[in-house]
Amino acid sequence: MTKGTSYIPKLVLTLGLALLLAVEGFFAWQLHTLSGRQEQIKSDYSDVNNITLGLLSVDQWKDKVAGIVNHQVKHFKLSPKEKKELQVEVEQVIYALIAKAEALVNKPQKSLGDKIKKLAVKTFVNTDKIKAQVPGFAKSILAKVDNPKQKAQLSNLAMTKFNEARHSGSLDSTRNANEALMDKMFRKYGVSSTDELNRKLGSLLSSIRTEMFHYCFGMLGCILAVLALWWFLRKRTDLHGVLFILSLLFAFVLLAVGLTASMIEVDCRIKSLDFVLLGEHAVFKDQVLFYESKSILGVVKVLFSQSGADSIAVGALILCFSILFPVTKLLSTGIHLLSKRKVAENRFIKFFAFQSGKWSMADVIVIAILMTYIGLNGLLDVQLASLNIKSDELTLITTNNTALQPGYIIFISFVLYGLILSTILKAITPYDAH
Amino acid sequence: MRTNIANILLITGLSILLAGAIYFGYEIHKLAKQQQEIKQDYSLTNSVSFGLFSVDEWRDRISEVLDDQINGYSITPDQKQQMLASVEKALHGVIAKTIASIDKPQKSIGGKLKKMAFHALVDSASIQEQVKPFAKTIVQKVTSPSSQARLKNIASSKINQLENQTYDNTSEAKEKIAKYAYRKYNVNDEAAFDKTIHSRLAVIWDQTIRYAIYMLACVLAALALWWLMRKQVQLQTPLFVMSLLFAGVLLVVGLTAPVIEVDARIRSVNFLLLGEKVTFQNQVLFFQSKSIWGIITTLLNQQKPDAIAVGILVLLFIVILPFIRLVAKGLHMFTEKNRVVNYIAFEAGKWDMADVMIVGMLMTFIGLNGILKSQLANLNIHNDVLTTSTVNYTSLQPGFFIFAGYVIFEAALSYILKRISPEKAVKPRK
């Protein structure tokens, strides 16, 4: 083969692949930005729906407390039985008072004035008559207690007290902070109510999601195109070197996106809280307890921030399998192909070029297992369903909104692509691969 | 002739061991399933949704305290004294007000006469003096035992009314679950249920460990036999094929027995309400126990295509490929030069990720355990009013160790295979 004939195909191949690489890079960049935006919106969403703004917020309880006060004070009612008992109680006290008064009057009096008084009382006051009126008195006293006007007054008093409590110190400051947060969110997304905000965020998220999947498939399409090219050029050994080095660049792009785009999002919420408190029906839906969206590097950071040595060790292992191994592997395959026999057959280079690829799968497995354990927490639901219990009405913690993210798919694609590349390398290498 | 007899003897011996391994493997599988089921039932009945998160439970506990308070309530002499003082004050006030209203300048003659008569007959100072005995009468009447009993009755009936207006849907669900669980475990109450479950789990755990040891002993016996026969080249083919069957048994049991169990609980929440202790115990926050097979089926059963794709990959690399490789290794002993068989037996190791799975599971376990531990530690509160303590029972399960046993055994087999067929192991390079 002469130099002239092998030069042009190489150039064409390089240019074509460079173009494809540029497209891949563009997709990667878009995916990266979208993933960042999605993370931002999701975290806004979870802030707005956070439990501190719902179940744990004084404002949310204001209406409920008003309802409870209304029920309990304004509509305070004594049952007939209670009324009867109270009546007996009041009557007893009045009887006792009358008896006491009689005893006092009947005391032997010394002075003339007192004697006259005693006589006057005895003449004009008939104690039996008074006693007969006692039940009537008692009834009117109780009626006074049951008076709607008085009850309304009392309930107003209670509400004022409650409002005073709401405006006192710490409660007020949290309320201000919450209001400021909501205001900021409303302005940011140009809406005016929480419902509207949630709708808007939902539609934004779903459009970002489809867009991300398009770019994700675009990237995978580029990779498949490269692999197809290998198939077409499998006989052109003269082009294999160039093609391989360019293929490595594609792998680097995949790796970069796979590491930095978010991989998994964990969403832990109380699905619904539905109860009746002192006659007031309270329903809280979708209270977000916890939300995190993490890339591989984010997971490593979380593990490193734990105090235990074991977690740090796991973080180090993930770091190893996701960054050190892949980068060394890609470099090793390049070195193996381009260097002299002595370097190419170095044990270190050979291990990384041919054997290390599958260990990056460890990260994939970790995320997959985490996903099944944390994310798909359907166990309780299934058990409840089998007992014919409606889980919507119970207070359950669910993590069902936990989901895998495009970063994960890209990372898996990278690992598989890397394995295929090292298989190809084994086939085209002029040196010993074992 | 001699070879034949030796062959038959060897195969019979190994078959017995293999049967043992299969039996023990099956038992472990069954026990693991049982354990999983029992623990699931336990975590369902003790779920935090039916305890700390249940309004019904809170209501019951608080009303108990209130009932105690009302029934145990009696007026102390001190309180009586205070009551006396306030009744006196009220009476003085009433009297003063009445006198003031009579003392108002009167215009009509009748009014003037009344005022005069009142002053002649009634000495306001002496009336004020009489307040004391009257107040005493009132207080005595109100604090008499019969009166107190009446007031208590009214208070408790009022509280009952309030209780009836506070509820959610848990008690009904809880009842259903308890009925199901008690019938299943043949017990009558919670204490008996707890006891039955704990004793059953202890028995299952003992048996699991025993069977796991027996199973591994069978495998080790097979390996020992190998070592003894290492000089008998003609016996190596049956030995190897039998060993592959052992590996297959390990693989199946390792795949189907639970590998990691995550179990986070609040052991107890104690706090003081009106001087009385309110307690919630053994609240299961989170429970999951899965085998590798369970993990894969969970992924495959999702609606989302990405989860299904991951499930397929895991299935391919961790279940199907290891099996195909075992078969290929067996075929390799009989076929001389088949490129596909050779490739799968020797080269496909790069794609066989059982070993990666072991490392991945270990990493998941340690990482999850660490994060759970620190998160639960945040929930541990100890102060005068509130005490909570949490426990984390996350642990590796037998399936993990058996699967690890498979990985090691398989590595040993690959090594042996390379040694007994050195000419085939390395593909001749062009």
C-alpha cells in the first residue's frame, strides 16, 4: 500500500469522526445543562412542598384551629345527661347556702334590733318557697352558661389569643422566612399561587425530561454510529489505529457526562395525612421530607462527609471505580496501541486496558441496588393491598418518586462501550493481550 | 477396567455430596424465604404508620393520661384555701355592687323609703362579715366527695366527646392487620406475637447457619477430593464436571436467598405528658430484604424503560452469563476445538460480573449502613421531656455469603481448568 492512497481515507475518517464528536459534545453539553436545570427545579419544587411549609407550618394550621375553636367553643353543647348533673350540682350549692342563711337567722339574737330583724325575716321570708324555686334558679344559671352570645364572645377571645401567639417572636420570624421563600419562588416562575406553581413546575419538568431523553439518545446514537463504523471498516486494518484513538475521545465525553450529570434522585415524602382533629378534618398531601439529586461525584461527597471510616472507604472505592479506573483504562488502551512492545506488554498497562473495564460496573450495581432498596419501596403498599386496606388513607412514608436519571444511563453506556473497545483492541492489537 | 471402577466410585461419592449440597441449599433457600416473610409481617404490624404516625394511637395514649388525671384528681387543702379566697372575693364584690346600687341617689319616694328601710335593717359591715361562713359553705359543698365525683363524670364525658371527634383511618387497618397476623402465627395478643416471632427467627437463624456450614463443607469435600486425585489424570474430567454442578448449586442458592436486609427502627419514644409517661415502642421506619433475583425482578417490573434496561443488563451479566459459562466449561471438557465454547469458557470472563456484584453489594451495604446510622443518630434525643432511641438492624444475609462462595469456587475452577488443559486455555495467536 502506498502512502498516497492511505492518506486520504484517514483524513476523511478523521474529519467525519471529528464532526460526529462535535455533535456528541454538543449533546453532552445540552444534557449537562438540562440536568442542572432539572435539579434546580426539582429542589425548588421540594422546597415549596416541604413539610415545614405544610404540616409543620403555623399558617396552614390557622384555618384548622379556627375551625376547631368554632366547633368546640361556639358550638359547645352539654349533653342532657351532663346538663342534669350540673343542675344537681348547682342546686346542691344553692340549697346549702339557704340552709346556712337560715341557720344564721335562727341564731339566738341579743340586741333588740337583731331580734326585730329576725322577726321580720321570719314573717316575710318563707324558706320553703325559696327552696321550691331553686331548680328554676339553677336552670337559668345553666342557660346563661349555654348562651350563644357568650360562646361567640369566648370563641373570639380564643382566636385573639391564638393570633397573638402567632405574631409572637420565633413563630413570626419563621413565617416571614416562609413568606419570603414563597414570594421568591412566585416571582421566579411568574405565578401567583402554590397550585399554579406546582402545575408550572410539573410541566417544566416533564418537558425537560423528554428533551433530556432526546439528547441522551442522540449521544447513544453517536456511539452506535462509531461502533457501526468499526463493523464497516473491520477489513481496513490501516485505519484501525486512527479510528481507535478517535473512539477513545468519544468514551471520554461519555465519561465526563456520566460523572457530572445527576444519576439518581431520592425523594422521600409523606403521601398523605388525613385525620379529624377535634371535629376538624385536616388533610395534608405530598409532604416532602427529603429530596436529593446526586451525580456519582455527589454520592462520593456524601459518603466522604460521613464520620465512619467504612463510609469513607466506600466513597474511595466508588471514586476509584468511577474515575481512576476508567481514566487509567482509556489512557492504557491508547498507550497499549501506540507504544512499543515493551511498554505495551507492561502488566499494569495490560491489566487496565483489558481487565479493569468491568469493575466500573460496580458503581452501576451499587446505584441499581440502592434504587431497588430505597426507590421502589412498594413492600408496604403490596402488603396492605393484599389485606384489602386502602393505603391512601394511611400516613405512609414513600420514596416511590425516586428515579434514575440520564447520567446513570450515560455512565452504563460508557462502561459497556469501554468493554467493547477493549474487546476491539484485543482483536486489533499487534501485541500479546493476555 | 480399574479406571472404570474408580470412575464409578468417584461419581457415586460426589453424587452423594452433591445431593447433600442440593438438599442443604434447598433448605437454606426455604429458611431464607420464611425468615423474609416473618420479618415482613413483623415490620408490617409494627410499622410506624400504625404507631407514631397514627392519630388514633396518639388519641388513645393521651386520653389514657387524661382519664388517669381526672380520676386521680382530688382537691388539696392548698387548693381549697385558694378557692375559698377567690369565692370570698367574688361575694364581697357582689355585696359591694348591690349596696352601691341601693345607695344611688333615689328620686321616687318609694325608692327613698326603700333606701331608708334598707339602711335601718341592714348593716353592710355585718353582711360583709357573714361572707366568710357563706364562702366556706360553698367551697365545702363543691369539694365534697359526691360533688367531686359528679364533676369528674362531667369532665370525662366531655373528654370522651372530644376523643370521638378526633380520629384517622389507622385503627381499622391496624385491626385487620393484627387479625391476619395473629391468625397466621396462631397467637392471641401482641406480646405472644412478639414472642413467637422472636423464637421462630432465632430457630431459623440457627438452622440457616448450620445448613450453610454443611453446604460449604460438601463443596470443600469436593475440592479436597480434587486435591487427593490431582495425580489421577483420567479422573479429572468427571471430577471437573461434578464440581461445575456444585458451582451451579451455589449460584442458584446465592441468587435466590436474601442478600441485604435493611431494617431501621425507632426502638422507643418516651415523653412526659402532665407528669405521666407516654411511650411508643418498636416503630419500624423502613424494612427491605431482597435476594439478587428479587432485585432483578423489581427492576424488570418497573414502568420506566431505564430501570428495565438496567434490570436486563444485571440479569445478563450476573445470572445468564455465569450459567452459560459453567455449561461452556463443562462442554469444553468434551469438545476439542470449538471456538464459541472456548471463547465463552475463557475470554468471556471480562463480561461475567458475579465478582463485581459481590464488591458492589458489599459497597452498597457499607454505604447504606453508614448513611442510615448517621441519619438515625440524628433522631436520638435525650432530654428531660423527650427520650428517643433508634436502632439500625441492617445486615448482610446468607445469600451474600453463598454468592461469595460461588465466586471464589468459580475462580478456583477457572484456575484448575487452565491447569488441566493448558494447551487449550490460551488461544493460539495468529
